[in-house]
Amino acid sequence: MAGGQPLEIAIFVLPHASLLTLGSVIDPLRVANRHLCREAFRWRILSASGGAVPLTCGLGLPVDASLQGAVGTRPDALFVVAGYGAREMAAGPVLRDLRGVARGAGLCVAIDSGAWLLAAAGLLGGARVTTHWEDLEDFAAAYPQLDLVPDRYVLDGRIASAGGAGPAQDLMLDLIAARHGPSLAMQVAGTFITSRRAGSESQLAAIAAGVATGGDPRVAAAIARMEGSLDAPEPVAATARAVGLSLRRLQALFAAEVGMTPKEYTLELRLQAARRMIADSRAPLAEIAVRTGFSAQSALSRAYRARFGSPPSALRRRSSVR
């Protein structure tokens, strides 16, 4: 619970982080201060170099100091906010400085893909952790010894993690409630006209619920099953049975709520996943085909060209130029 002193927070932001995700961390703290009429939370923005951080929206984020300059400052909490390319940035002096700052922090928090940094720095220990759902498979393969879960956010001892912007806001509300009581957390949530969601909720279930807002929850359940089995998509009839519907009823609900058949929607999920992997990784196209449920690279290429109008190799070439 809170004492008289502000909670000092260091927020290390990596290039290609999202402005929305960063705002989900900072703005709940700002609003909490506003409702309390005092500075109960104080934060500093850090970057690897001490210079402005380029965000995904194209803005350059001003910072207060470099990560190295924060070594020895002993913040109460250290947040690592990352986005695209975090795995590649988790190396060298950044990890050394990250360990130096974390050594004096009571709480270490990974936001979005920030878990790559904390894991590479050896700061996660045996804690349960989550990361953005797009990274779950690769993260589990890279760190099989860690207790990775697909939850929206996780609090485990001195380690916390959140899968993206929405879960980060929920995590901040949880932290505000732990320090200043649930009433303040409710006031902060009310300011943003939002409600708190449980950390234990699956990221994939949350995505599905977002697609089918106001609709039949069995459609959301079906979508969650599709999201969780991209590498080996099950027959639509099996999905229908699993969620307690007839095949015809599931197809009718998808037509009304999603605007596609279940088969079309499953293919769309697989192709979108393939496109992300092509753009964001160097994995061979044959491997990407297997990971997204295609029998061969040629099958992926045909479906990809039909959907996007160009072959996967064209996107790979554009991504390598960037």
C-alpha cells in the first residue's frame, strides 16, 4: 500500500513501440495523480541512447535519460515497453544496462514484447510471464524453461507482464488498486469510459470477443479455437461440435456476425499470420507455410497471391529493404 512518497517508475521504451501501448501505461498513472490531487506516481522515460525514440506511428518520443544513465537510480518499478523487433534488440550493452537498472527495482514489468528483453537479460527467473500473442510461439521455443501463459496480463512476485495496449491498461488499474485501493482504480477506469478485465483472460479469447461484440458467445469461442490452431486447422464441423452448434447454425452465425463463412475466416486468419511472419521474421517461407497450416510453400503462395495480389516473396523483399 502507498506511503507518503511517490512511486518512482522508470519506463524504458524501445524503437518501434506503439504510442497506444505507451499511453496505456502512462495515462492511468496521470489520471490517478489527478484524482488524488497529488503526485502519487512519478515516471521517467528512458531510451537506449538517450535520444528520441521512433514509435510505430512515426512520432519521435522525447525521453528524460538514457538507460545507462539510469543505472544506480533504484526506481521502485522498471517497465520495458517494446513492439516490433524486440527480439533483435535484446543484445549487447542494452541487456547489461537493463540488469543494472533492474537490480534496484522492486518490480520489473514487460509490456507487449518487452518480455524478450527481460528474458534475454536473465531477469524473469521462474516467474509466470506473458507476451504479445503474435510472439507466443516463438517466445516459447526460445525460452522453453519459462512458464509462458497466453493471459492478458500476469502479476507474479516482482515480475509483471502484459500482452499489449488493452492488457497494459488493465495491469495499471490493478497496480493502482493495489497501492491506493479499488475505488481509485474504478475512478481511473471511469475517466477512460472503460472497465477492468481480468488478467487471466486469454488474449485469443479477448480478440475473438472483440470480433463478435454483442453477438453469440459461441462464435467467439469458435474464433478462439481457430486462432489457437493455425498450424493444424480443424474441420469446421469439428469446431461447430466443440462449441455446441450444428454446422449449419455456426455458418449462419458467422455470416451474420463476421460476414464470412467459418472456412473463409479460418483461411483469413492463417494468411494474416503468414503475412506477419514474412514481414517481421527471417523464417523461410516453407517453415511459415507449415506454421500456418499449409501443406507446402506452393500452397501458401497460391493462397497468398489470391488474397493479396502479389506473391509472399514480394513482401519479403520489401521488408528486407526497410
